[in-house]
Amino acid sequence: MSKKKIIACLDMKDGRVVKGINFENVEDMGDPVEMAAFYDKEGADEIVFLDISATVEGRKTMVDLARKVAEKVNVPFTVGGGISTLEDIEKLLEAGVTKVSIGTAAVRNPQLISESAKKFGSEHIVLACDAKKNNGGWEVYIYGGKEPTGLDAVEWCKKAAELGAGEILLTSIDADGAQNGYDIPLTRAVAEAVNVPVVASGGAGKLEHFKDVLVEGKAAGALGASVFHKGILKISEIKEYLRSQGVDV
């Protein structure tokens, strides 16, 4: 049983860190380089950096910004948003990024998962899956949560792992930013269906939420954004709490 990770997420728009609720109404949170350095010192196990407007606006994730952030942090670092080609992935890995997350492009072209895993190694390729409750299951959404795909989230994550994705970054659109807890049934369903680590995203608001998703939800890692940006919880206090509950972090 590997140790559970606590991950800080920086949602980016126009070069700034932002945070919204259910993928809407975003507000400015600060400078990405400064914030990444702060979370590195705070004890985050990893940092995820998602350009939430890149895919929608057809822009490429800012490689320069990734390079600056990579210079400042010592922990593994994932970048996602607007990544659609092997060349995009290569540029980011060369800029110092540890892992690259693909979502919309993977749905549009599943071969991108297998090709990139083959070329760069599965450990560098993350499938980003944004899911919303639908008819007793969960449906995959793309383009920053704006477009339904008709794909079943559990089946899609399973397929992506088989194609070579080394990790699943699973976001519940229903829970996103609401701070009412992660979607435990969704996380557990995906974690039980795949043989790669699942990082749960969307809904962190209090200490118990982290324990619930890591233990009941069987997630390998729990990601937080607004709960950290707004100073509601510190990473050190989450880890302390989890250890006191017998969770190996």
C-alpha cells in the first residue's frame, strides 16, 4: 500500500490562478509561480497546474510559465489544459514538468494516450476526467466541463488506463468548489475499475473529506484548490489529522 498524497491544484486563466464553483464564476487568487513555491514549502506532495481556458480558447498551455514554476518547486508537478499533440507534451516535459494531463484531446483522439505513453512513458501521462452525475452513473464532460460526451466515466477511465495512462485525475463537476466533500461513489467506482492511481478532485472543504476520499473512496491522492487558496486548511494540518486517523500519508 503506497502512501497517500495531498496535492495542491492551481487552476490557471490568463496567466493567473483562479477558482470557481462547479466550473463557473471564477475569481482571481494570485500569481502561479509564487503560489506553487508556497505550496512546495507547505508540504504538498505534488502540484497540479491546469490552464482551464486553454482548451476552450484553443490556446496552448504556457510552456514558459511551466518552466518558471518548475524552477521553483522540488515536488512532482503536473500540467494540463490545451494539450493535444505529442509535440505539446514533449515541450512541457522538456520545460521540467513531471507529468502531463490530457482530457479533451484524449476523448477526441484516444490514440494520443497510447502514443504518448509509448513515447514518453506511462508515468508521465495523466488522464484528466471531468465527470457529472447522469442516470445513476457519471458522464464524461470535455472543454472545461462544458460539453457532454455520452461516455461513461468509469468505462472511459478503464479504457484510458488500458491504453497507457499512468494516473487518473478525476474531477467531480457536481462537487467542484462547493467544499461539501468529494464524490466518494464516483471515486471508488473508478479506483476499483483501474489498476493505476486515482487522484480525487472537487469538493474538499474540511479534514474529514480528505480521510473519506482516501479511505472509503480508495483514492491514491486528494487534490485541493480553494480550500488551500483561501486558507481554510493547511496541508500540514491535513497530514497531521490523517496520520492521527491511521492514514499513511
